[in-house]
Amino acid sequence: MEELEQNSAETPHGAKNRDLIYDVPTDEGIFECRSLTKNYGNFTALYNVNLTVPRGGIVGLLGPNGSGKTTLIKLAMGMLQPNEGQILIDGKRPGPETKAITAYLPDANYLFKWMRVDQQIKYYEDFFADFNRSKAEAMLTRLGIGMKQKIKTLSKGNQEKLGLLLTMARDAKLYILDEPIAGVDPAAREFILDTIMMNKPKDSTIFLCTHLIADIEPILTHAIFLRNGQIALNAPVQAVKEQEGKSLDELFREVFKW
């Protein structure tokens, strides 16, 4: 397996990048960026990003806080518009068609706390044609949350688990999960990762955004490092281990070392 690119490039922020890009998919991916740039005033959050996310696996979008991860996700969800370039979901620009096939879990609690659990489930069932109620109920049973409980009475951890549960109960083509394990204890992280693995439809793709590499590395099939708004790595996880001779977490610490 040949390394396609390994060089030093100047970023808009003046840092030197060590780029590691192996076996970049040449077919149309489920998630694509083409010369994508996003500015906030004079600050460049993303610069000339070219990226293809392969179909069918669990892809880690990895980088420290401020690297551009959430901006990229908001562009994918149509919450922001690029200054240059484009982003495509299943070959289409973000809009109603792409939202119908994308299950999104934001990094902030979005549940209606005044609702009961069964009301929130009904809301999802009415709003999303691909929502699988039986799958949601099975996950609720495993979690031990009652259907008639008020969401505001649940612990913070259980509210976050409920949000993940509702997202994973959809039969989507693409799941975008923004920091699903940040701020939760190790036991909760294990539950969250188990829920992701157990409820991923076979041919779907999970785009998992986080800076907690060691926790999610065992379930990843592909990794993308985002640094200073640019791609520093785009590679199958196995290729990283074979060519770098180190774990993804070790490489992350090296690439993002201050």
C-alpha cells in the first residue's frame, strides 16, 4: 500500500503540517468536500478542504477543540454556508433531501425537557420517516428509562444517552455524531459506543466527531485528522497502524503536539 502524500505545507495560521494521506477513495463517497473554505470575518475556520468520506464504515473526524470539526458538521447540515467550494451528502448539496438520510446528534442537549420520553419518541416518529420505534423502545429498555418519565427529571448522563438513542433509532444512510462521549464518565462512554455499534445499519456510515481518540479508536475503520482548518490525515485506521507502526492515539499525540 503506497502512501500517496507526505509533505509539509503552510497553513493559513502559519503552522507546519505533516500530511498523511493514504488510499483516498476515488469513488463518490457519502460525504464530500470540494475546495471547501469557511471564514468567520478575518478568521479562517476551514481552508481549501478536499475530502471524501468512504461509505459503510465508522469514520472518526478527529482534532483538538478549535480545529474546525463543528464548523464542518454545521456546513454538512446546512446550518452554515461556505465562502468557497461545496459540500455534498450522497452527491447532493445540503437541503431537505440530505437531511432525510442524515441522522444528526449535536454537541449540545437538544431534547424538549418539558416532554415525557414517549412524547419525544412520538415527535421523532412524526418528523422522521426512517425512525424505527421498535428499535428505540428496545434501547430504552436496555437503558432502564421509563416511557412516562419527564425528560427534565432524567440525569444529565441519561438525557445525553436518550439523545443518542433517538438518533441511532433512525435507519439513516449517514449518522453525524458531534462529540457524543465528551463530558460523560467512562461507564457512560462504554454504553454510548456499544449503542453505536449495536444499532448501526449494515450499509450506513457513521461520522464520529471527537477529540477523545483512545476511547473510540477500537471501533473506527477510517480516520481524518483536522488541524487548523485543514486535513492533516485521511486514512484507513489499519493503514495508519501498518505504515506508522503506532496506534491512532499515538499518532494523534504526535501530530497535535504543541
